[in-house]
Amino acid sequence: MSQQQGGAAVGAPLTETLSEDSISDYLKRHPDFFERHGSLVLGLKLPHRAGGASISLVERQVSMLRQRNGQLERQLKDLVAVAKQNDVLVEKIHQLCLKLMRAPNLGLRLEQLETGLREDFAAERAVLVLFPAAPEGAVREGFVRRFGTDDVDVRPFATFLRAAKPRCGPLRDRQKNIFDRDADAITSAAFVPLGPESSLGFLIIGSRDPDHFHPGKRMDFLARLGEVLAVALRE
């Protein structure tokens, strides 16, 4: 009489009926297995990742938990650091708003804006481009430039202006010309549209660091800055 049942011979070697996948699947379906076989857990030995003597399964789990906790602690520290940076940035924007509100005329507001960008926001170079829709006022040499919306110097920014959303990233060669003598030095920039559909113009803040204004930067603070400047220009 055959000793086979269900396609497997009774007493057949385990290697014929078990595989790593089947063992893994079994343990997933029976999470209480090691609770029922506690002595097995204590007796299992695993090769140490760094070489040397083997360690128990419990020791490996403790080691993995420590590594995981270390990763979580680092992530938490990073989040706290980012939160602090954001708080500082919000406060700087608030202070800039107050300075712009206190300035009695457009010329002084532009002066406060340029000074604030340089001293409080560490802008290595900034240019405020105003379109005809923006009110007339004192033009600060090197900072404020007036162009028509179809001007040749504005065309390299056409895609950004149509989108009418802040962005950060590297500068194309034709866009660098907006910085005049600093064109070759500026490698990344933040672009801030002003007014509905960029109707008033835009602010561009440049950096010599190619990674300073990277595409992953948060845009909400730039959007707030743009809203503040649009109001300041109309007042």
C-alpha cells in the first residue's frame, strides 16, 4: 500500500516539502508561533552582519530596534530643525511686512524691501521687475527694473509668468542676464510672481550656490512674500 498522501511521501525529507517561501508564509500566518516555542527563539543563532560570533534572534531584534529608534530620532531632530527654521522665516516675513507698512511712500518701501532681502533673507542679489501695470515710483538703480510684458529681457521668464506660481531652481543662460554684471556668478534663484497672473511683475532672488534655491524648497513662504509685495506696490 502506498505511503503517499496528498502527493508527499510520509517521512520524506523536509527539504522536499519545505522552502524558504513556505516557511516565511507559515510564520506570517501564525504570528504566535514563537510564543508557543519560546525556547526555540532563545536557541536560534544568526550570523553577525559585521562578521565574528553569531548572535541570538533576540539580540538581532534588539539591534534592529535600536537602529530603527536611531533613525526615528534623527528624523525627529530634522523635523524639529525644519520647524524652527520655518518659525524664523515666518517672523522675518512678518517684520518685513511691518517695515513696508510703515514706509510712507513707494520709494521708501522699495528701499526697505531691498535692505530686508539682503540683510534678513541673505539674498546675494535680488531684482524687482515691474510691468507697466505697477504704479510709478522711485527706481532704485540695480534693484528695480521696469519692462514691458513683451520686452526681450522678460521673454526668458514667459513660462514662469504664465504659471504665475513661485518656483525655485537653476537659471538658464538667458535668464541670468537679468542680473547684469552678476550674471555669471548667480546659479540658482527663487522666482516670485507679483499680482494676479503676474500682472505687476516679479521678484527674482539669486544665489551663487547652485543648490541654495533647489526645486524641493517650500513655496508657501515665497507665495506669502509675493502677496505682501503686491499689496505694498499698490498702496
